[in-house]
Amino acid sequence: MWLSDTQKIGVGLTGFGVFFMILGILMFFDGGFLAIGNILFLGGITCIIGFSKTITFFGRREKIRGTVCFFLGVLLVFLKWAFVGVFLEAFGFINLFGDFLPVVVNFLRNVPIIGNILNLPGIAFFVDKLTGAKLPV
């Protein structure tokens, strides 16, 4: 499946958002980098799946706890409570996107260098426990 131009821009925005969030954490929870990362990440997700599907995804009843925690964490980062906000965001992120974790790990196991690292005996055991059961495919 090919990506449209808007989706390609969304992938770039999401990637830069994750980069700025990691950079903000590495810079001892710098609020500016974290805020830029949050804006880029949310804008990228919106460009990838579309505005209405984004609203539907974040508004699902079974994911409401993750949505509230994620957006409350974003708000706390904007209000310069970066340390607490990042942990609240991480909790919400895991609740929202945790269903995709086995798919991501399975993809990463097929990437040449990362796959070799993830398939090492000690690391494979930890990653399997983290993601749950292996995928049947």
C-alpha cells in the first residue's frame, strides 16, 4: 500500500516528534523539547490516519483512561511540570498503543541488526514477557 503525500508528511512529523521527546528526556526533562515533540507527534498521527479517525481512536470508550492520562500529561508538560507529565504521558501511551507492541516487536525482529539483538537469549526472554505471547504468524 502506498502512502499519500499527507501520510508521508505525517510519518516525518511523528518521527521528529519522537526524536524531540527523546531529546527532551535526555536533556533532563526540558519542557521546550517535550512540548515540541508532543505537538509534532500529535500532528503526525493526525496526518497519518486522518482527523476523524484520530478523534475516533482517542475517543474510544475502552481507551478513555489512556486518553485522559496522555492528554493530561501533555497539558502538564505545557505547564512546565515536565517530569510528572512525561510519566503520565508514558502511562497513557502504553494504555493507548499497547495493543500494537507485539506487532512492532515482531517487525523489529526482522530488521537485520536490531533483530539479532532482540533474538539474543536473555533479551528475547525479556521482550517476550513484555509483549505477551508470540504472534502466530
